[in-house]
Amino acid sequence: MSVDNICKYLSEQYPESFINWVLGKTTTDAEILKSELSVEPIRADFVALLRSQERILHLEFQVEAISNPPLPLRMLDYYVRLYRQYNYPVDQFVIFLKRTSSAAAYTDEFITDSTTHRYRVIRLWEQDPGPLLAFPALLPFAT
């Protein structure tokens, strides 16, 4: 039995001891969860490797401001998966296609007590149409 397996066994058999040790808090209501973390497939809207810059560009196009899971959490999930797979920094943009006053269209970060993840937001209705009119492929985005 490996050292890792022994540690897993001990922590599962005596969770309160480990919780008290690492958090400095006594608890008696710990529930042991499955340690195998499932990863359901997700598809990003657009991903490109910019070889000369050694970066990845990720674009998400949004019509609706509300999504499930919430967009900030999705962006963190995309980032982690892309970084893990390609080992390059990821520049992320959410492009809102339809005018909305929803707070979700003005949110550009995911924050919990131990993690902060930022991405950029483009709201098409706020964009200067000039640069979009310069490229035929971008004409539909010029408002």
C-alpha cells in the first residue's frame, strides 16, 4: 500500500482529526464526499492558439445574460481546462450580442473566498462600429 493510499484511508476514517488539524476548527458533522471528481464535457465557442505570443484566445458569445452554470463559473472552468490541456496563458472574452441591463453582462470575474478569476467582457452595443466595418466577417457585429 502506498503512502498516498494510507493517508487517504486515515483521512476518510478520521475526518474530524484532519479537519481540526488543518483548519483549526472542531467539527462533528463532516460528510465524506466522493473523491473522484467528474468532468462533464463542455464546448467553448472559439479557441485559438496564438503561437507567436504563446497564448490562447478564448471567445464566448452570449445572447442571454443568464446561464446555468453562471457565466463567471463557466469562464473559470474553461480557463482551467484550457490551461491544463495546453499549458499556455488564456486570454478570455465574453461577447454579449444582445443589449441587456442585466448585472451578468457587467460582471467580469468569478470570486470565492479563495479564488479570483478575471476575464474581459465586450458589450456589442457599446462598441464603435468602425473597426467592425473594416472586416467583412465582422459586419454582422457592427451595431
